[in-house]
Amino acid sequence: MNDREMQTIESLHSIIRNAFAELKLPSYPAELYQPISYTLSLGGKRLRPFLLLAATDMFEGNLNEAIHPALAIELFHNFTLLHDDLMDQAPLRRGKETVYKKWNSNIAILAGDTMFALANRQMMLTRVDAIPQLLELLNVTAAEVCEGQQFDMNFETRSDVTLAEYMEMIRLKTAVLLACSLKTGAVIAGASQRDADILYHFGINIGIAFQLMDDLLDLYSQEEKFGKVKGGDILEGKKTFLYLKALELAGSDKEELKLLYQSKDLSKEDKISEVRSHFDRLRTRDATILEIHLYWKAAKDTLNNLSLPEERKTILLSYCEDLMVREI
Amino acid sequence: MNDREMQTIESLHSIIRNAFAELKLPSYPAELYQPISYTLSLGGKRLRPFLLLAATDMFEGNLNEAIHPALAIELFHNFTLLHDDLMDQAPLRRGKETVYKKWNSNIAILAGDTMFALANRQMMLTRVDAIPQLLELLNVTAAEVCEGQQFDMNFETRSDVTLAEYMEMIRLKTAVLLACSLKTGAVIAGASQRDADILYHFGINIGIAFQLMDDLLDLYSQEEKFGKVKGGDILEGKKTFLYLKALELAGSDKEELKLLYQSKDLSKEDKISEVRSHFDRLRTRDATILEIHLYWKAAKDTLNNLSLPEERKTILLSYCEDLMVREI
């Protein structure tokens, strides 16, 4: 089991870069495939393909059988971003114009649909006996991601969203796809169903932790992010973990915070600073960091149950830990 | 081979009705699944599921293994209608409000995406050894249908569309899904690859014939169709077979017809009647009927190559013939 040398974080990233460089898309009709190339060229962390390949490598699977599924997951993810950006009317993605802005809404719809079909096809370029399970997993996950996006849109116009509802929304919208990536990698490697499910649960926990981290960094980031306003979630009145946790902690001041959060009368700076002073008083930041640590610890504990020697878990753990502690 | 009694057109329709009645969708989030139920409840001919089941039955396959794939094809088809209606800003579908009108654009996008995922899942509820081929076929077809829709949208703003380009567009937008339905049914029944491909080509030919029939009936229908204006395609300036064929036949009057077709100065009645008098003079109606007959004949000839006794082809042939001669 320990004979085979493991990949490094850098070697896995290099496999992913090469796979994208070699991905051939049709060129015709250009109006359909150019936006897809453009979207894929915007890059990003390639978190999901990385998790998939790392999972295959953990179980000493054949990485060649995991490369196309890794592309599949990223194609699928980018399809959801393309449609989400249109639904949310977001002008920028990774500092560049979103597809519906650069082209138009119809092209964003249709290019997204096509990417979903391409994702399903890429997922099938693997061990033939794994295809039914992998396709079922991808499409169950796809419906869940849509449900998550629907809940997220519903929350925009609701004033009674609970923290529990929020946690379920981010599980669906974000966490299940990380879980799906990891489980896919494990299945390709021929891991036991039990081990594949353990990785799935690991993915749910890190997915939730990552999303809570995003919520935290929107307000408390030390770095300036290109194209992002610090406190942007507050300005949009987004029901984030910070806000919903603050409401929970607020006691009798709850209504005051609700009114403030919905208010449109204040200047941007004043709104952010007033909400932030509520958060400070309620120690919302600490409560959020605690919650992140709980999910991260749960993730690590889950991994203890894997039937693998510790050294085969290190790449995945150190990669996730790097993402986890990047700024807090 | 002739022992097993074949289904009738009515018994196949009844299987489809029961399958839809038994299809269980999640109920939550309601904003996502209600539009899907609504769309499916609008009915329609269920042409694609019928073709799929008829193909399975032709080869004496197990219809129980074909029912979920038949639902898959109709879910997929309705997903494309949902997105097409949004892209085309069509207010009505089968005389009822379209989803983006009744709810909103975001719900139409997301409900469509979910239907595509559900379609893939339904397609997998069949013989496990057929899954890789069927999923590949469905998703290749999906990308082709998107390409067809993109060409169709491109044609709206182009004045130099050729008849050959139009034929390729309707092959992609319409015919490949009928072909996919038939081939899927054949594969499920364990037909030879050759026979499955023959049915695919039959589907392409009837798909094109049906679309040309639609183009013809838009102007020359004997019946009044609920919610449809006779000559609607002319009013929209749609580049249909009738129009592109007329241009081909027009010779030196070509530019005159082009200008007339794009004109926005005439009353609705005058525009239709003036275009129609060009068509009459050029015998466009006869040319279209001839083309339909050629595709229908090609379809029937294709079917002669199937390694099946004639009596096993009769249901499919008589069903298609009924659709074919419904009005001309």
C-alpha cells in the first residue's frame, strides 16, 4: 500500500492545468463555444478537480481515469456559476465580465446548458463499471445545487430565515459538490463504499467550513480582494452566517439589527460600520471562527475513520488546511 | 420472434400516461418543483416517449426497462422548451402561460437545469449495461440541441441564411432528439448496433419531415390552432423552409421578397397576403410538400433495412404516418 509514491500538491495542479490545456471544444457555432472557452480560461483555484484527483491518489487509483471526471466537475461548477451570475445579475466574476454581460442572457443560458451536457460526457471517460454510480452522483448533486440556489434566491425576499435554514442552503449550494468531487475520486480508485462515503462527509464538512470562511472574510479580510468591496454582503443585505448568528445572539436588540440591515437610508460606509459595531458587541466574529473550527475539526475526525495509513491523507489535509487558515 | 404480441398505439400511450402519473417529484423547494410539475402537466403529444417505447417493443424488449428512459426523454425535451421559451420570450406554450411568464426568468432557468439533471437520472433507471451508451447518446444529443437553438437564434439577425444551413439547424434542434429516442428504445431492447443506427436515421428523416410540416402548416393549415395565428412565421420574419425555398425559386425577384419579408410598414393582413402571393406564384407550397414526401420516403426506405419482420414495424409506421398526413 505504501509502495507507490504520492503526488504532490504541485504535481496534481500541473495535471489539472495540462488537462484544461488539452481540452478540445468544438469551434462551431462560435457564439456557443467561445463563452465556454472564455469561462474556463478565467481560471480559479480548481478546488474541485484537485479534491477529485487527490482522492483518487490517496487510494492509489489510476490518475488517468480521474482526469476527465476532474474536468467534468469543473465544467459542471462553471455551468452553475454562469447561470448563477445571470440570475444574480453579477457583472463580474474573477475580476472579468460575466458571460451574460459580455455576450447576452440567452448565450449565458445556452452555453451553461451545453456545459452541463459536456460535464456529463467528460464524467463518462473513466472506468466503464464506475459510470452508473458516478453519473447518478453527479446528477443527484446537480439537482441539490439547484435546490440550494433556489433557497438562496428565496432568502433574498424573506426576513425570517433561520440559521438552520442557512446551513442547509450552503450544504446544498456549495458543500455537496466538494463532497461529490471527493467521492468521485475515491470511487474511480476502487475505494470501498465506506471509504468513499467517509470522504463524502469530509467534503460536506470542509464545504461548510469554506463557505463560513467566505462569509467571515467578506467583512474581516486582511487583504483587499480585486473587485470586492469589504462588507459587500452587508450592503446587499445578504443573509450570511455572520448576520444570522448576530440575530441569534442579539436578544432584545434583534429588531433593531434587522431594521438596520434592511435600511437603505444610510451611506455605504455608515451602514457597514453600524452593522459592524453590532457584530463587534455581539462577538459575532468569534462565534463564526468557532463554528469554522468545529466544522474543520469534524472534517479531520471523519478522516480518521478511513482505512488508510496516515501518510496517504497528508496531501488532502495540508491542502485543505492551507485554504482554511489562509487569512485567520 | 413473432410469438410475442405487440403493443398497440393506445396501449403504449396508456403506459406513458401511467408513468407520468406515477412520477414522484420532490415537493421542496416548491418554487423549483412546482414549475416542473406544471410544465409536465401541460401534456402534449408525448411523441418522443412514444417513439422510444415503440422502438423497444419492435425488438421485443422489456418495456419496464424503457419506461424511465421514456420519462427521461420527455423531461429533457421539456427542459429545452422551458429555456427556449425564455430565450424566445414566448408568452404561451400549449395555450398556457410559459414558466418564465407565470413565475419569472430565474425560476425558468433553474427549473430547466433541474429537469436536465432529473432526465439524466431517469435515463439510468434501466439495464445497467446499457447506461454508458444511453447517457452518452443523451448528452451528445443535448449539446446538439443547444447548437441547433444557437443557430436558430443566429438566423434571426442574419439575412443570408441558406436552405442548407436551415436544414442543418432543424436536424440539430429537432431531429436528433427523435432519433435519440428511437435509438435509446432499440438499445434497451438489445437490438444490434446496426438496427439501432437504422432507427436513428429513421428518426432524423421523420424529424426533418415533421419540422417541414410544421413550417407548412403555420401558413396552410386547414384547422385553426388554439393560440396560433395563421402566418405567424411570416409576421415574425422567421426564416422557415417556405421562405428560404421561395428565395431559392425567386430568381430576379429575390430582393423584392427579402425586402417584403423584413418590412414592418404593412398591416399584418397585408404582409401575410403579399408574402403568400409570392409563395403561390413560386409554387412554394408544392415544393415543400414534395420535400416532406422525400424525407418521409427516405425514412420508410431506411426502415426496410431493419432485420425485423414487416409486422413488427407497423405500429411505428402507422403512428408516424398519422402524424404525417394529419392535414395535407
